[in-house]
Amino acid sequence: MPDNFFSVMQFELVATVIMFIVLLLRLGKKRITGDSLLLVINGLLTINLLVGFFCNAHGSLFGDMFFSNPLICFQKSILNLGLLIISLQSWPWLKNHHHTAEFYIILLASLIGMFFMISAQNMFMVYLSLELATIPLAALANFDLQLRRSGEAAMKYIISSAFSSGVLLFGISLVYGAIGSLNFEVISIGMSANPLMIFGFVLIFAGFAFKLSAAPFHLWTADVYEGAPVAVTSYLSVISKGAIVFVFITILYRLFQNIFDTWYQILFLIAVLTMVIGNLFAMRQQNLKRFLAFSSIAQVGFILIGIGGNSSEGLTASVYFVLIYIFSNLAAFGVISLVSTLTGKESISDYKGFYKTNPLLAWVLTLALFSLAGIPPTAGFFGKFFLLMAGAAQDNYPLVIIAALNMIVSLYYYLRVVKAMFMEENADPIQKLKTGVSPALALIICVAGLLLTGLIGGAYEYISSIV
Amino acid sequence: MNNIGIEQILFISTALFFIGVYGLFTRRNMITMLMAVELILNSVNINFVSFNKYLYPERLDGVFFTIFIIAIAAAEAAVAIAIIINIYRNHQSIDVEDSEEMKY
């Protein structure tokens, strides 16, 4: 065993240990349930997050299959933070659930898959960890066993993810046939614009676009988001998407750097399509979860613009945006999950007059939506600003103009929710909700993150220093 | 047997891939859709093994990849079938046309 084994694989090992502790708690003779179990698990997840901050290992393992550096550690810490926030938010939902421990075991398995995926240096590892990340998520989407829509969402998710990994694999096999290796280093040197490799590249791109829910491959997103339990939806839309963005950047920037001209054209097309379709469909949604699903599709379009910068600024801006996106999306999902768990209401018209009865929650949701729309002083503005800056470096101004126009369109539907909450009357508004301690804590973290990451420039500078 | 070239094998595997895609898009029964996905994965397996044997016989990357794909496909099928059983309990049907709670 090499000396740096424990420091390089720190995140994976800590998460695995926590997973086994939860498993042993479940198997133990004295069954711990309800609040005390959740307290233990959330404590463990906090430790997981804090331990991650002390990691800055630089090195590779397993014959260059696994690699870690400070940037990768930072990306994993972002995922850890998101998981902790989601776990705090889902407290009221899980408190009376019979399978709390199982929920966390499956969730952590999927998180470990994402850690390995970010660290992968080999197409083989990418595929294995991608499956480790997605198969448990399909099981999680079905976690409300009695609900019809939950099973339907899980079915749609597993079929589309199996199909997309099939497409991805076919692409990998063609690249393997053309180059004869699966190692990133070897592939990136051998890559050239011959037809076989371009076909392989297109299939790999399509596979990842499926998982990212970029435009022509986005059809599963809304149904899965609506049907799955809210905690799982927020995990899918934030953490899973963030991890895929990170690995997608690695693959485009390292593996396919030699055929930049080819992938830039595809990326341009898909970014425009994703933004336009996401925005247009978001306008006509009535269910808030569906609405956020389409808004998250539109956000992916913006991330793709930043990735198109093909520079260290593009990488920095994308990582920074994912960090902000976690705060803003989780703040929105936090409020929605609270309302949906306590009252079962999910449609926009139910939120009429929400401000009269729950002013604080209405303000949190407003801030989150402003951040998603990209209105200063919230962090979302700076995130989008840096993404467009990075994208503009390619001198492709039509793309930047389309993106800016899309931001204006997106204001319409984000503000529609705000209008419903603040200005519209409702004879039967949602009554005053009792926010528990842990959802409130999660919302405070999100709001603090929303305001601080934008106003204090340290986050962006820190990321750009480790890129 | 010795004069089968890599072209023929690649033709078979590509055909299998698109048969799988076609099956996935046209079939309405969830189990059959799952079988179509397995076809896609098997076409990839053929690809890997044949590339490995014909082009890079000195290394074993492709063969190992194939073994892992088979194992993961089994895991995927296990989860998918569990989900299908649960759907059958709720809907009394495994036709995708009956799973229509959520639409645009």
C-alpha cells in the first residue's frame, strides 16, 4: 500500500466508514429510530464535511486510475456541503419514515460513486463510478413505495440512465478501438479528428448530455423530478448534476482537447437549445417541482457556455457557479420541501398569499429565485457573469447575446412565483408553518451562502488559485 | 473460422446496438425495454472483445472492461426489475402507456 493511500483517498474512505456505521446502527439489536438516528447521521455528515476541509493531497493511486489534487478536493467538499444541507432539509420527511437508515446508506453509496467519478483518470473508472452513482439513485427515486408517481419516476430514470450509459459505453469502445488505451493521458495524446474518433466522441458527449439533462436529451428530467421525493429531487438536481459537470469538464478539457473545434460547435448548439427549451417549458409549468426541473435545465445551458470558454477561467467559473447553484437551488427546494411535507401543496397557485402567512419563508424563496435568475446582489448574478465572461473569450458573441436574452426571459417565470407569493390574494392560503430546527438551519446556511459568496470575492479567487 | 475480419464483427455489433435502440423506442412493455438495453450493452461487449483480440492482443483492457459491464448490467437489471415489480403492485400493469401520472 503506498504511503499516501489514506490522504489521497480520504473523502472516499470517510464516506465509506460513515456508510458502514449507519449500516451497523440499522443492524444493531437496540434499534435507534426517529430523531436520535437522524441526529447521529447528521452529526456524522457534519464531521464528513469538516474533515474534507483538511484535505489537500496531491497524488495518484491504482496505476494512475485515481487522482486527487486540491481542486478535486474542493469539488468533493462542495458535494459534501450539498449533501449535509439536503440531509438537514429532509429531517421532517425522514422522521416518521420506516427506512431512514436505508435512505442514507443508498445516498452515501451514490455519493461515493460521484467521488470516484470526479477523481477518475481512466474511462473504465469513469464508467464504473458513473454506474455506482446512478443505480442507487434510481432506487432512491422509488423511495415513496406506495406512491404511483414515485415508481413511475424511478422507472423513467433507470431506463433513460441505462440507455445513456449504453450510448456512452459504445462511444468509449470506439475510442478504445481507435487508440488502444483507456487512460486519459494516452487518449488525449492520441486523439485526432478522424471519423472513428469523432463518432466515438459524439456518442460519449451524448451519454453525458443525457446525464446532464441538456436539451435534446432532457425529456426524462421533469417527470423524474416531479415524481421522486423532494429530498431525492434536490439531490438529483444539485449534487448529481454538479458531479457530472465536473467530470464532463475534465473529459472535454483533457481528453478531447485536440479536437476542440469539433466539440465547440456541438457545445454551442446544445447550449443554445438547452437554454431556449428550458426557459420556454419553464414558463408553462404549474407544479413547482416541475418548474424547478425546467429551470435547472436552463441553468445547465449557462454552465455549458462557461465550459465553452475552454480555459482555466471556464473551469473556475463553472465550479464557482455550481457552488452558488447548490445554495440557490437548495434554498428553493428547502422551502418547497417544507411546504410539500407539511401540507402536500406543490402548485404555484397554492403559493398565492404565501407572504401574508409565512413572511420569512417567502423571503427565502424570493432570494433563491432572484439568485437563480441572476439578479444582483445575490450570488447568482456573479456566477452567471463569470460564466458569460469565460464564454465570451472565444469571441463567439452571438452565443453570449442569446444567453443574455435568455436571462431576461427567465426573469418572467421566476418573478411569476414571486408575484403569486407577494401580490396575489388567496381565500385559502397555506397556513402558518412550523419550521423545525434543522430545516431552518439548512435555510440559514443557504441564504448566508447566497449572499456571502457573491459579496465576498474570496470564493472565486480561491477556486482560481487552485485550478 | 480464421478468415473472419474485424469488419464483420463490428458490423454485427453496430447492428445489434441499433436494434437495441429501436427496440427501446418502440416496445411498450417495461421488461422488453430492459431487454433492449441489454442488447445495447452486449453490442458494446462484442466491440471491446473484438478490438482487444484483433488490434491490441498484448493487453487485456478490453476483456476486463467486458467482464465489468456484464456485472454492472446484472446490478442494473436487478434494480430495474425491483422497480418494475413495485410498479406492477401499484398499477397492475407493466405497460409504459399505463404509467402516465405525469405528462407535460
